[in-house]
Amino acid sequence: MRRLFYPGELAEEIEITGGDAHHLTRVMRARIGDEVVIAAADGRIARMQVREVVHDVVRLCLAEELPKEGEGAAEVFLVQALLKGEKMELVVQKAVELGAAAVCPIETENVVVRYDAKKAAAKTARWQKIADEAAKQCGRNALMRVEDIAPLPSLLQDTELFNASGTAILFCYEAEEKQSMRMVLRTLQARRIVLIVGAEGGFSPAEAERIRAMGGQPVSLGRRILRAETAAITALAVTQYELGNLDL
């Protein structure tokens, strides 16, 4: 059943407009009595029926409120260095499917791609659109945020992200030879995990020291050399598994 995200609070009757209404009326050919699942901004989820279709406005009425499903025991944020080509789009999409709370794109010393302000805004908007569509497809309860692109030093000053109570910071570092990600995760009692993954060239020693100074723990994903996009997806999957966020 099609899942849509509603920006307001769940009510007995709501109106769907904009792109979602267009998709319902023009692509899905919604008719009176058809049902969709609505995930509202207040966290409530419901099965709703199409009551009326007028141009690009779809009016829905409540059929049944559904039990709220937890997204996971702990929030996981992915801080991802910019990747070239379509790799960033892949990482964003898979981050949604794996239950990340947000993706924070960053510029590091070894990123291959650089964007001016206009291009950066366009890229962020595209990644958010990809994230929203992936959330509808995989049945999430809430949309995943894609933050604006920021240089690594600037992002590390974000006290709301890094200094929140119960936050653990892990960064995938190819020079780490002692701590595996699994080993570190099994020692944590955190309410929020911030994963930092580098670009194709990884992190410079200076960047690694800067992250350590913020309390970040370097972790290894094993002896094999992983592509940057593989590292991001693997890190998220391993983290969610160890946190129990992939349980039924």
C-alpha cells in the first residue's frame, strides 16, 4: 500500500496537495475508496481512504490508526564526505533504507568533487528528494533529513550534533589497526551514534586528529579495501545490526 508523509497532525480528514496529490491522481489513478498509509508529522500512522479528488487535491478520511513502529533503539547519523558521480545518491538512498536519522554531507581534504553555492543547493535538494522517495518505498515512519554541505571543521563545531548527551562518535579510518567497528559498538551505551565516513581518499592525519579531539573513536571495517560508498553502507548496516535496530 502506498505510504505518504503528511506535514501536519493526523486528523479525521486531511488534504494531500502538491507532488503527492499529483502522484496519487495522475500516476496511481486514485479513486474514491482507495486506501493509502499516512505517516503524519506528529508521529502517528494511519490507513486512510480517498474521499474526494478535485484537480490536484486529494481529501482523505481516517479508516484506521495503526500502531506506531519504532525506528530503532538509538539514532544513527551518517556524516559522509562528498563522493563523485552517482555514488552519493546511492549512499543517501541506502541510508534511508537502513534507518539513518540524517545524512550530513561534508567537504574534506580528499574529496574529488567541489560545488559552488548554487550547485551545492541543487545537489542537496536532489538528495533530499531521493531520500523522500526512498522513505516512501521502504515504509519508514519519518523522512530522513539531508543537511546542507559543510566543511568538516565547520560541522565538527555543531554542538547540537556532537555534544548532545549520550552521543558516541565513530569514524572509519583506514590507518586504524586495533579497533574494529564491531568491537567498539559492543562497548557503547549511547542514545545517538554519529558515523563519519571519508571520501575516496579517506581522511588526512590532520583530519583524523581533529575528529579524535572531538571525542571520535577510529574504527576499522576490516582488512579489505572498500570503496567509499561500500564503506558507508557497511558501516551503517553493522551499526544498526549491533544496536538491534534490524530486529523485528
